[in-house]
Amino acid sequence: MGETLFAKIIRREIPADIVYEDDEVLAFRDIHPQAPVHVLFIPKQAIATLNDVTAEQAGLLGRLLLAAADYAKREGFAEGGYRTVINCNEHGGQTVFHLHVHLLAGRPMLWPPG
């Protein structure tokens, strides 16, 4: 995987509004939010897409989702609801090729979007 914007954020070469961090996961506010709350949860390990995750990395996916759920609980919007999204490749809407989970909250999430 080539150098990504997210790798630079992990190394603190680019500023970000970091809201969560542990040994394996970093989370920061999206700079182009699609909801009042829009946070990206990324693994510190470089993985380009969901397609590139191996069976050995399954636990890391769980930790990303648990970090998002913990954040939603801590910030007080878990009970009201939120959405988590993983985009995969160009047709799936992925623009940064470093696996990430979008957490969106703060307004009703309609499906289909509209």
C-alpha cells in the first residue's frame, strides 16, 4: 500500500481532531462531515481495503467496531442511534485507501440515503 493521508495522520505529520486512540486504533473527526457527528476509526496497521483483511486480522476489525461503539456510548448518542459504514474500493465510495469505519450520528439516518 502506498503512502496515504491517514498514515500521515497516524504519524502526526498532518493535524487531525483526534477523539480516540489506543495501541491499534486511531479515530478523528472527518474534515468533510456528512452528519453532525462524523468520526473515522482507522487501524494503525496499513490495510488498503476491506478486501485486503486476512483471517489473522479479524480481531482488528472487531476492535475498530468496538471502539466506535464505545465512543458512541461515551458521547451519549448510542441509545438514540448511529450508523457505521465501511466503503470498499472506488465503486463502494472509498477515496482514501486505508481501511476505515465511518461513524455518523446526530441526525436520523435514512435508507436509502436521501
